[in-house]
Amino acid sequence: MAAIQVEDEYQDILDYWASQGYDLPSGAAQVSQNTLVKDLKDAGVWGKLDTFYVMANENREIAKTNWSNPGNFDLTEVDIPEFTINQGFSSDGVSSYLET
């Protein structure tokens, strides 16, 4: 199988996660996520995004990352909402929630 061409913007996200010590997504997840970034770029959407979060992820830390500008406006947990792998966060929105 040929290696995929990783979008520069997705590589920036991977580099940010690595710099933070986060466990990187599996190879299959990286292929899907790279495709998502490529599709958003091809549709002319990526450059218009101020914030973009993909919460259905394998890791709660990377689920809080602002993909359009990693490290800026990442989400912060308040009173630790529940996180389910590949589904995202759930909370009552009052006693626990995510904030920018």
C-alpha cells in the first residue's frame, strides 16, 4: 500500500499533539482525519475556519484541540465531563462542560 500524502495542515496538528505528549491517533484514524482536512481544503472551507474541533476521537486531549489553530482556543474541561472514545464528550452543561 502506498503512503498517503499528509496535508501540511494535518501535519501541523500531529506535530502539536506530539509536542504536548499526547498519544497520537491510530494509523487508520490518521488516514481518516487527513482525508477530512483535505476534503475541507478542497471544498474551500478550511481557510474560513477560526475554530474546528473533532470530538469523536480516540483521545480526550486531542478531542479538545482546535484543529484550525492548534494550541489556540483549545477546549478546557470544567469538572471533567464524561468522554467516550470515538464518540466525544457528554455532560449536563451545568456542573460539567467544555469551554474555550
